[in-house]
Amino acid sequence: MARVTSSDALGPDALAGLRPRLPSPLEEAVDARFERHGVRLLLKRDDLVHPELVGNKWRKLAPNLAAAGGRTVVTFGGAYSNHLRATAAAGRLLGLRTVGVVRGEELADRPLNPSLARCAADGMRLHFVARSVYRRKTDPETLAAVLRAADAEDAYVVPEGGSNAAAVRGCVELGRELAGAADAVAVACGTGGTLAGLAAGLAGSARTLGIPVLKGGFLTADIRALQTEAFGGPRGEWSLDERFHHGGYARVPADLEAFAADFEQRHGVPVERIYVAKLLHALVALAGEGAFPRGSTVAAVITGRPSP
């Protein structure tokens, strides 16, 4: 897998076409469910960073796109992957060739769903692989075989979800933007890269709370590994609360859907269901449990928005 080095990274002008809005806005959300416990809620609107590379997608992809040095970018995802869509959009905006390795060989003979159709419309070449192969995609021999089959042996590889050392370092600025603004900063977690960089950027000025959206309890080790790869060791004060996955990734039960719709009505903020709804639901529950001392400020990182 290609690594970022000073010699192959491009200058800042290489990404000028993406024009992100940084720092992203920090807004207060006055909400009785927090106020009654003496807690102030802030929303870090990373969903407004870029119209197509939303929130943590911009922060994680930008350093990898610069490091690609104009090479084809290969990355991985499922049939509804936000990461694949963001990578495809970035490729279109920057004139980079992109290849999406999609989990599920059987999907190759079916009509493209709206998510994959958007990737294809943005110029991404889709390469479908068997689920058994996809599970082994980090194995060097398997990865090499996939790249050969996709005719992309010289490509720059970005892992599933975009989380690698470059992405983690790209998320450090998110923590710096929030330093001093809150006592606790919370973020939904898929692969853990955003939390790993966020905690490093906060540098102990606030504790970082991660809300995993997948079952399994594997993220603690993954985040430690990402911080070690990015910084040589652990950074910041962080913890995970595994209770709020609502049945697993992409599971949106009726109570969570109702909560998200209610939050949108209360605050006029669009709530992405897979990650952000679970984060906000967790914070309401934690406030009710007394997890945040009275007089404290909690910032929720809004990492995405609903798909059109």
C-alpha cells in the first residue's frame, strides 16, 4: 500500500479545486434535554465543509489525494459507501482517475443502486469482488491480486473508510479547531480514523468520546494502531461507548428514525441516519445518565448529512 512521504506529496494548490470551508462552523443547539442537566450542546458543522466531500470525508481524503501525486486512486467500500461516493466526487473535481473495489461480486450483474450509479457518473470505475476476497483485502497477496484484476497495479491505495495514517493526521486540525471550546467532544465512529486524529488535535484540552456505529468491540485496538502509525504512539484522552449501534451498521430502527426526525425539527439541522443520528441519540441518553457534569459543554461533530 502506498504511503505518504514528503517527496510524493503535492503542494496545497493541488487541492485548490475542492475549496473547503474551514474551519467549519460551531453552533450552539439549545435543547431542553441537555439544559435540564446543566449541559450545553454545541454542533461542529463539518457537514458544511464541502458540498460533495462532507465533513470527515474531506479531512481524511485530502491528504491522501495530495499524496497520490496524480496516480489512479483505488479504494474500497460496500454498495452504499459514503466513502466511495466522496472519492469518486473528488476524482471528478480534481481530474483524478478512481477505481472503487466494491464488496459483493454478485452486484456486477445487477442494475447499479443510486449510490454506485453516482460513483459511476463521477467517473469511478467499479470493480466488484467476492465477499470472501473483500474480507482479505488487507492481506498483501490478496490486495496485489485485486489490483492486478482491476488493472490498477500502480495505483495509490486508500483503505476502506479512508482511515490510514495520512487520514488521521488530516483530522488533527478538527481537534485544533475545537480546542478550548468544550469539555468533551463526541464523534460517531466507523473505522476510527476521525477519532484518532481528533483526540490528537485536542491534545488533552477536552476528552474525546467515540460512539461506534458497528457491533464487535474491535475499534479500541484499531484506534490505538492508527495513532501509533500516525504519531508513533497514543495521543489525547479518548474513550468509546459501545452501547449505541442500534443493532449494527446501517441499522436504523423506528425509534432512531423518529429521534432523528425530531432533532431535525427542533434544530433545523439535517441528520444523517447511519452515523450522526446514533451520535446525537447517544449524547441525549448520556446527558440523562449524568455522564456530563453540570456546567459542562459538549460538542458533537456532525460528520455527514443525509444522502439526496
